Amino acid sequence: MSEVGTNTELLVTCLHDMADGEEQLADRLGKIAAHATDERLSEAFGAIVERAAAFARRFHEAASAVEAPEPDADNIWMRGILDDAERD
């Protein structure tokens, strides 16, 4: 986890964490959607992937609008949740 010294740095870290989480979700669900045999399920996953990608862009844009250094770590919490779900 990134070390932060100010509330602004904490905000930017949180925005990047949320963006990274959305990107990981879009990546993993996109792979699942590609293997789905039911068309409606595949379309539903596709819609979630598009929404997650859009949220990721918004979070990155919001973080970029704030004067603070970018964190140097991925969202390990989301990665752990998705790794666990993939194993299941």
C-alpha cells in the first residue's frame, strides 16, 4: 500500500485504487464473457465490462485533476478477491 502524507494524497491513492479495481474487474469479466456460451450472459458480462472500463477512466481523470503524486502500487485487495473468485 502506498504511504500518504496528506489528505490530497490519500484521495488520489483512493481514486487510483478504485480505477485499478475497475480495470481488473473489466479484464477478468471480459475473459469470462469470451467463454460464455449463453448469448444473454455474454451480453450482460459485456455491459458490466464496458461500465467498469468507463468508471476506471473517470477515476483516473478525477485523480489527474488533483495535484498529488500517483501511487506506485496496484489495488492488491481487488486482485486478491478476483484471484479467489477465479480459483473457485
